[in-house]
Amino acid sequence: MAYMYQVSFNIRPDQSSQLKIGQSLEKVLGYLKTILPSQSGFIDTRVFYSLNEKENIYVVCISEWDYWEDLEKHRESGFSEEKVLEEFDPVIKKEDLIIRIYKEID
């Protein structure tokens, strides 16, 4: 059974350069993709951003976990997406993060 952990947020169009290679936000997102595989029960992670939004750019980080217990441990760790992204203040504020958890349908 797989569980998906989604953390998303918006950035303004004038901040879009932060997603380019070598920029701060791109480095943080790349860091997440590097550290998550060391977590117990980790399956995969993907990071996307919207292309068709005019007002804001929507960024989505999705990690996949084997068991519920693994996801719970991950959320409590310092490597959870929202904790890592909170360090990227002032571009991303804790209250701007949208967190959703999904369970795969059998």
C-alpha cells in the first residue's frame, strides 16, 4: 500500500527565476530529492511547477511512502518537505504551504 505526501505552494511570477538551475529554490527542491531516498520506506519523489497560471506559479512536491508508519516518521523528521521549505523564508511562509496526504486505492 502506498501513501502520497503532497506539499504545495505558490510563488509570484516575478519569483520564477528561483526555479532555474542554481537558484535558491531550485537548490532546496533538489536537496529534497537527494535526501528523501535515505528515509525508511521511501519509494519516490517528484517536484512539479505549473506552466499555465498567470497570477501565480503553483509548485508541488510529492513523495511516495511504502507504509503509513514510514510516512509518520518522515513527517516528524527534520527532512520533511514542509520543514525544509520553511527554511526558504521569505519566499515561502509556513502558512502558505498546503499539505495533503493520499492513500492509494486498492
